[in-house]
Amino acid sequence: MNRIKIVIVILGLLFASSFFFQTKYFHKIAERSDIEFIKYDSENTWLKVYEFAGLQMRLVDMLLVVTLSLVSTMLILLIFILIKRTNRDKREKLRNVLLEQYQDLILSYLSDSVIKKEGFKKIARNKFSRQILIEQIIDVSHNLPIDAKLKLNKLYFFLGLIKDTLSKVDSFKWHEKIQGFKELSALNIKIYNHKIKKCINSKNDILRIESHIALVKLSDDSEPFEFLTNLDYHFSLWEQITLHQLMVENEMNVPNFGRWVDSKNLDVVMFCLRMIREYKQVNNYDELDRALLHEDEKVRKTAIEVIGDLGLFSLFKVLKKRYKYETYDNSIEIIKTMGKRPVKSVMNFLQNVVDVEDDVNLQIEAVKSIKNMGEDGKIRLEKMMNSDYKNYNIIIKHVLDDRIN
Amino acid sequence: MWFFINFVFFFTLLIIVAYVLLGIYSSLALRTYLRKNSYVDYNVVADSPLAPSVSIVAPAFNEEKSIVNNVKTLLGLHYRNYEVLVINDGSTDNTFQLIKDNFDLVKVNYYFDYRIPCERIKGIYKSTNPSFKRLTVVDKVNAGNKSDAINAGLNICKNDLLVTIDADSIIEPDALSKLVKPFLEEKDKKVIGTGGVIRVLNSCDVEDGKVKQVNLPKKFLPRLQVLEYTRAFLLGRMAWSKLDGLMLISGAMGMFDRETMIKVGGYDASVIGEDMEVVLRMRRYMAEQKKKYIVTYIPDPLCWTEVPEDLKSLKQQRTRWTRGLIDSLIKHKTIFLNKKYGKLGMLGYPFWFIFEWLAPLAAFSGILYTIFLIVIGSMNWPIFLLLTAFIYSFSIFLSTWSILFEELTFHKYRRKRDVIRLVLTSFIEPFLYVILAYFSVVGNIQHIRGTGSWGTINRQGN
């Protein structure tokens, strides 16, 4: 109620002041020549005639035209939204119906090996339904044994669906090309690899990445990563992760990644170091040794990580020497690496880090590494806790608490 | 008087042209994004051992209604390598006790360094239950602001990337994989931050800390904010990201490069708009160090948050936003039209200065002038009505455009009547702009007088 009263009072005040001003001062204000906004004559800016692109118009007319255009555009957008939504719902329903029908037809084909051509063609009349058929074939073939997959490929070719896929691969639109690559790789069709290879150095990042992925999927076991040799462009971590996952899922034969560790493309070097670790390619000792002196600090950091993960103890000596010359992040990585495998010979080095360094993170990582040395590490930590030289208790308690680390 | 009328008119025209250009740019960027990401399988990165590690820092102050479910949601995100740090920022309700009881927490001997200054940390807690291994709870003294709580988290967290969120927000399960993607795609420019779309949670059906059914808010004010958020996130930020002029990553959720965040000294606890200020500071740092960098934005809906349902809370929120905006803009005024900062200096900053800070003031003075003309009986009614119709039609056109974007992209409101209600809301929205402009003026006055509070939203809980 209070708010209503306030509104009534404000309106009352507005009305009263309006009455007061209009009776007392209107003639004075109206005489002011600079208040164009309130004048009705032809001198008013809004009513003046302007010439624009051969057309004579007043500002008010222009405003009217723009306003009407905005309203009509808004109405068109609104109608478009509603139509789009209705169509989307319809397509969704149709899609579900078609998926069900195709699934039945595909399963019956797989069981009796007879292609009911009419059945498929009857419902695969247009591009939309053929696309759904392609998607369904791909979807069904995912978990099938090889001979059943081959049967589905036969069906795919028999129904002429390859034409649809190739029209995408040959399209000048990048997103359609990618769709085509995806279909070829999902169905393991290798005879068109030459079309995909054209895009391995494309300026379009997404197209380039997808062509690499498709080629790795479709490659013969011997050379799935041949494209790395001539890769000039950026090879993102996203793409690296995707390719690694692909290798894991498909249990592919992997090449010796040490081959590309000296590549000029830093991304390729990083990828190969990571893959050397993931596939435990310990034979790349010399390559890792060289990578420790690489000019790029990220490459050196990854090499340090990999040495630790692979347990290449003989390189720990080199790491100790490198410690004082390395960047802060790399120094931490060296200390972490020392603790990945129990090697007594680095214990004094690690304790020295705890004694000498003032940085908390370096100290914590060094204590963690000592802890990882097993029984000897524990004894060393106990000694350190009782030491008069420095108060290590807080750090050691932190490290020994298994819930934290 | 002549100057004032023309200034307001041309200022309005400038705003309209700017928004139309942003809309066009945004639509092109959105189209590319959607095409590009239609092939992406986010599970690949979520499960990969090669993906970077992430620390989520969630400050919580008096969140007893929602904290348990929200922490459960955070612990259930689909990503392999992440930790969750909940910062109990001196809650005076049962927030801390609830977390402690529900997640079997015990105090641990955690050693850390106050690298980034923050209020005293009373204790660090870990769970005795291995299922909650990812969780760390930091109990600290309240400093009266969120920045201090995040800084405490920064001192504890140890992963490559930092995610800051509001503990009362609900995160989509694949949010981390989506936010990480721009960092994994970085080329010659370092990605220092990524933001995503924040959606309105009011009236949505929530179960076990997850959004089960998206509904349009039943109340008018939250519905109005759905429109605002859709316009801001889908029309505005998408374009600014592409133009390299993005100045804000929403405090409700954002991902940052931890190294850069630490180098700039974390969040500034002395400013209110900490989310904008930290982005500006990180950008300034990178530009001054002559390092190539980008701040990116992804249009996917990643996070759901409750918005004010009553005018009082809305006023508190908007005045706070205004004060935060002014704080950040004044603190980093050196960026304004400074070529050294690239597009940020020449485009982003001036836009925010003119259209976000000054525009509501200009609008409010226009409203006052209109009242003055009506009071003295000197209003040219035909032209006034025509101008009003023009502004009104532009406003609903812009809203309809953003609704179209929502329809063509993420299509979160599944019911047709929700879309129609949203369009109808856009018809009423322009009349309420006067209230928002008033809140902005109040924010300016509070800034000058150095008054105003943080304010709270009455949470419904979930």
C-alpha cells in the first residue's frame, strides 16, 4: 500500500508542477529559439527535408521507415523462430521413425544376407533420409565383428550411399568435407585417401586436424603418422589428445616416435615425447638425452617428465647437472622426476635442495621425492625432523599426510 | 538545450549501430563455432591422461541451502585430472558444518605459503573417504569479499589451470572439457582465460545438484534477466571474443591460466567488480610484457545460477555491478584509447566506457528531460511518440534476434510456449529499462560517496 501511495503522491506532484509551469512560464519557454525539439514549424530539424540517395525525405519519415522496418523484421524473425521450431520437432520425429525402420532393415539384412533393396530405397528417397541411413549404418557397424562390418560396407556401396559421402568430400564447404572424412573413416574406406591427403597442410585448422585424424584411422598399420614428417603447421594439444585416444581405442600398431624428436616443428617434438612415454619406448634414450638440451624450455620439461616416467636412471646424472641451469618450472620437474623411482644416489641431492632452497614448492617436492625412496627415504625424513639445522617439521608433516598428496 | 537533445539522439544512434554490428559479428562467429564443434567429442579430452590438470576454486559464504548438493556436483564432473577447493569464507550459518559432516572431513597438516596475500586460513580439511579424494576444504576468516577467498584458494591449488566459480552455481558435467578446449588449441598466442555462458536457474528442475529440466522462470523479473543474459552472452561476448576485446569473464564461472594469475598477484580484494578487474589486469600484464595472448569465450551453456527475484535484490546486484565496472575502468584508465593494448585499448575499453558506464546515465538524464518537457507542457508529442516507437522497436528487435540465436544454437527452452513467453517479455522489457538505468545512477552515486554493500540474493536452494 505504501508504494501505491508514493506513486500517487509523485503523480500528483507531477500534475501540480506541470499545471504551475504551463500557466506561468510556457510563453517564455516557447520563445526560446534553440529548443527545436518542441517547435512544430518547418525549421525543426526533424521536419526539415533532406536529400539522401536521390530521395527527398524528412528525418521523421526516415525514423518512421526504420521503425516499421524493425517491427517487420522482428515479426519475420518471430515467424522464422516458430517455423524453425516446428520443423525441428517434425524432423526429430521423422528421424526417430527412420532410425527405427533402418535398424530393422539392417538387422534383417545382417541375419539373412539378402538386400531388400526396395525396402531401403523406399524410405531413402531424399538426402535427409539417406544421411540418416548412413549414420545408422555407421552406428550399427561400431560394435560388429569384421565380417559383419564388411557386409555393411557392401550394403553401403550397393545403395549408392558412397556418392553422398563423396559429394561431401568434394564439397568446397569445409564442414561438409569433414563430414565426408568422418564417414569414410568410420566405414574404413581407404580407396579415397588421396582426396583426404590434399588437406593435410590446409590453412583451415579444423579441416587439417580432421584430415589427420581420418588418415590415421584409415592408414595401413605401417605408416599411420607419416604426415608428421612434413607437417608445417601447428599441431595442437587437442589434436594430439584426439590421436592418442584413437590409438588407444583402436589398439593400433604405433611407430617409433623417436623418429620425429628432432623435428623442426615443436608441436611434433612434444607429441612424440608424450607418445614415447605413453608407449614406453625406452629405446629412445639418445633422443631424450638430446631433448634435455633443446632450446625450448617446454620441450626440456616434457623430456624431464618422460625420463622419470620411463625410469631412465642413467640420465639422472645429467638431470642433476642441469638443475641449477634450468628454469623454475623445470627445476621443480627435475626434483619430481628424482622421486618417481627409488634411487639412493639422488637422496643427498634432494636433501641439499631442501636445505638450500627457500622456495616452498621446491622444498615440498624435494621432501616428497625423498619420501618416495621407500624405507631409506622415511629414515632420512625422520633424521631431518630431528635436525637442529632447520625446522623441517611443517613440510615433512604435510608430505607424510597421505590424504593431502 | 540543442546540444543536449542532439547529443542524446546521436549517442542513442551510436549505441544502436554498435549493437547491430556486434550482432552481425556475433552471428558469424557463432556459426563458425557451431560448425567447428559439431564434430567434437569432449569425452576424448575428459578421459585423456594428456589433458591439463584443473583446480576448481569455489568460495562459499552462508550457502547452507545448496552447498552439499553443489559440492557433490563439482565432485561428479566428467574430467580425469582435477581437484575441488571449497573455501568456507567465514560463513556464519551451518555451511562449514554441513560440508564437514557430509564429506567426512578432518583437519590436515597442510603446508603452504601466503604467496598471494589473503586473510588468515584457519585450517585445511581433507576427507577420510577416498571417494572424496579430489575435495579440499579451506576454512578461512572472512574478509568481506570473494576475491580474498579465491586468493586463499590460489595459495593452495597446484594444477595448471584455475577455475573460479560461485559455490551456489550449478556446473554442467562437461563444463571443464569445454572450457579446456581453447587452451588445448592455442597456437602462437597464449590463452590466459576462457569464459562460457551463464544461464538462469530460477524455476528449473534440479535433482542431486544437476539441472534435469530447463524451464523459463515463472516470475517476471528472472524472465527479464533471461533475456538480458541471452543478449549479453550470445550477442555481445561472442563478438567481443572474436574482436579480441573481451574484458569480462563472469565470476560465476571462468577458467584461467594459473601461472599468469599468480604472476599478476591474484584477485584484487580492494575492488568490487573483481571478475572484470582481474581480466583487465591479466591483459595489461601480457600486453606490457609484450607477450602474445588471447582471452577466449565459448557460447556453450556451462553454468546455471539463480538471479534476483525481487527488486531489492536486483537493485543490490545492479548497483554493485555498476560500482565494480567504475572501479575497474578507473583503475585501468591507462588502457583507454592506448594503442599499446591493441583492440582492448582501441575498441573494448572505449565500448565499455561509453556504452556500459555512460549509456545508462545518458538514458536516465533523457528520461528526466522528457519529464521536464512534459511538466512544462512543451513536449512535441508526435515526434516524442515516434522516437519512443523507434527505440522500442529496436529493443524488441534486438531481443528477438538473441532469442533466434538461442533457438538456432543451444535450444535450451524446449517448450514452444516458453519461447512465446520470452518474446512477450521482450515487449514489456523496454518499459522497465528506466528502473535499470535508475539502479545504475544509484551505483554511480554510491561509488562517488563510497557507500553500498555486496548484497545477497534470496536463494531458493536446490
